[in-house]
Amino acid sequence: MSAASFFAHPSAIIDEGCSIGEGTKIWHFSHIMSGCSIGANCSFGQNVMVASNVVLGNNVRVQNNVSIYEGVICEDDVFLGPSMVFTNVINPRSAISRKHQYRPTLVQKGASVGANATIVCGNTIGAYAFIGAGAVVTKDVPAYALMTGNPARQTGWMSEYGHKLEFNENGSAVCPESGALYQLKEGRVFKQEE
């Protein structure tokens, strides 16, 4: 790890033995623990904690007050909103150590998790899924799904640019920003490749 390749505010704590990619920025009062792996061009807001053995891809954006616990993997281009929460044990008790029972959580490429959302461990958030603010995710989320509420329920589909998709009777939708075409088939969304 070369400190010259990334920026860390003087108040941030960077433990020995972590890997941090070029162009990453770590802001006030954040703690990056040994054994984690962080990609290039990531951004960590104020008061972020990244635990040992966490793996974050490139261009991951972590807003203020987020703790990323052991067992979490975020692929490239993931957005974690302010004060969102990951868990890593299903049935925690103060008097009983369950560190050997951590359940992995995978957030796939391009997914966004809104402010104050909670992601219960052991689940996968599909690519480009959009978890609304305050939602509580208790099960796997399909790619491109829009999830809202407590417990989170699917209330639509989102484009890679973060727009709600409106499908016609043929199962086609167009992103209003990018112009990309999406198809809905058998309960799954696919982006049409050029």
C-alpha cells in the first residue's frame, strides 16, 4: 500500500496490512482495518468503518456513517447511502460469541443502497438493483430490482442510470436518460446489448 496513491484525511485511521487502490479518498474519522481490500477511485465519507476481510471493488462510493462488516463484498460501482447498515450475524447476543457464524453479503456491480437502509446478512443484492431509503432487505434481490419498505418488497425495475423502467405490453422499456433498451422476460430484466 503506497500512501501516495490514495488520499486519507489526517483524522482517518489506516491499519497496516490493508490494500487500497489508486485514487481512493478516505475522509474524516474513518477507520480502514487490516486485511480489507479496497479498489481504485473509491470514496469514503466521514465516520466510515471498513472491517477486516471486506472486499470492495473499484469506484465504490460510501457515504457518511456506514460500517462495512466482515463478510461483505461490494463489486465495482456500488453506492452505499448515508447511515445504511449491514449486518453479519443473524441472531446476535452480547454474551455469546458468534464470530464463526458470519454470513456473507454480496452487493453486485452498480447496485445502490439508499440512506438508512438495512441489509440483513446472507443475501445477494443483484447488479444495478436499487434499494430505497429506509428499506430492510431480508432476502436476495434480483438484478435491476427496485426495493422499498420494511420488509423490502419489489416495487419496480430500475435502469443502469437509476431511472424507473416502464415496460410496455411487449416487455420492453427504454431508459429516459441513456436510451438503452431493457427486456422483461420471465420475471427478470435484461439490458439489450448494442
